[in-house]
Amino acid sequence: MKMADILNGDPIIMENITSGIANAGGFEYTWRYMTTNYTRFQIATYGSALLHLMSYILIASPSIIFRYIPFMDRFKIQQKPLSGANEMKCFQLLLLNQLIIHVPFYLGAHFYCELANLPFSYETMPPWYVTLAQCFGCLVIEDTWHYFSHRLLHHKSIYKYVHKVHHTWQAPHGMVAECVHPIETILLGVGNMWGVLFFGTHFILLWAWMFVRLLEVIDVHSGYNVPLNPLHLFPFYGGAKFHDFHHMNLKGNYAPTFIWWDKIFGTDIQYKEYYRLKKEQEEAKKQK
Ligand SMILES: [Zn+2]
Ligand SMILES: [Zn+2]
């Protein structure tokens, strides 16, 4: 259905929309309401920016709240105290990246939607399991891009100019996920786009992928290795313990999501050795 038809106020079309919305429930109602009342431009730009911001705060909140719950200390990976100055730097970087990188990125997302003629309607939306499988494909592609780009960012001739900013936090927490130099936001952001360009058949993938990616990147920076984390249902998922080691050690474990690239190139050797020795020490303590 074209937006022009809706705006012309054709009574039959308007009645169909109204009855469609009235009969729908939950997600369907919200989606139909949104696509009826807002333009594609508004949804792709303002809608995406709002969803990103809200999802970021929502997903990062538990790891912030956990700090005030003594019971959760047993799941904390590193016991380093937080610095107030670092917290302020993180907040400033998040704001800067939102303004100079994310806003133009969402404008680009709108142009892509128009160029690819990506449908927005509820009727053309693929089933949830197709979108979930597409998100998994996006994760695999992004993880590959990120692994090699991340190794490049650690090259001694460029490390101090860009990636050092992200390594301000040796013991990360959820909010640190996007606390990176703007150049890094662009370089790693490119990896988020390949999957959409490859699998994109509906606008829903942009939002579903954005949410899945935030869920993953905030989880690996949470600083907590909480049991029964559903993200570990993804095969070969590294998780917080895996990425936390990268922040602590500054070397190895370069992939953000899966463990296979580090396994193939042997960049997880120090990580395995560290936990082998830690386990040995704990067993020796128990025997005393
Ligand atoms: Zn790094
Ligand atoms: Zn990190």
C-alpha cells in the first residue's frame, strides 16, 4: 500500500486500515499503527535512532544495577573498582558517537531502504524464525569483519590513535560497549551493514539486527558471567568471559561474538592458559 493512497484518504482504504489495526494485537497493532501514521523516512531515521538509544539503555541497565547487588559479585569477572573520570569519558563518547556517526548513519539507512525498495508493511514481513536466522547470518558476517579489523586496530603503528580509547576500560561494563573512537565506530559499523545488504528483504531486519547486535555487544562488555544466559544457546558464542579477557590482557580474543576465528589463528592461547592456571590454583587452594 502506497503512502500517497493513505494520505489521499480513500474511505475504503482508510476503513481497511482502521479495521486491520482494530483487529490486530500486540506487535502487529504497533507495527500497523506505526507504518500507517509515520512516513518511511521518519521510521528509518528517527525511529531507528530512538530504538537504538532505548535498547542501549535497557540492555546495559542490568550490569549497572548488578553493581549495587552484593549477591551478583560472585559472577563478576574482574573485581576492579570503577573510576568516576572514566565514567564521564564514556558518557561523552556515547553522546559524540550518537551525534556525529549514528545520525548520518540512519540517514544512510533511509537512502538504502529507498534504493533497495525495502518493504515496511506488516503483510510483507517474513516469519520471525526467518528474521532470527538472518540475524544469525549477520552475526557470522559481522564477527568475521570485526575479527580482522580489530587485529588491524591493535597494530602497534595505529593502536594509540584509535583503539586505545576503547581500552581505557580494563574491566568493562555494559555502557562501555559503544565507548570507542568515532573512526572505530565507522570501521566496525561497516561490518554491521554487510549482513543487511546480503539478507535484507524487509525493513524489520534492520531493527531486529540492531537489537541482536546490541544484545551481544553489551553482554560481552557487561563484566558479569551470569549462569543460564540465553545468548550462550548460540553455538560457539564467546560471551562476557571471553571478551573481558581481551580488555584485561590487551592481546588475544579479538572476535566479538564467536570463538572460531581466535581458535583458527591461535589468538586464544593466552586466554586458555590463563584459565588453566587459575583452575589449577583454585584446586590447589581447596586441597590445603
Ligand atoms: Zn581491542
Ligand atoms: Zn571491548
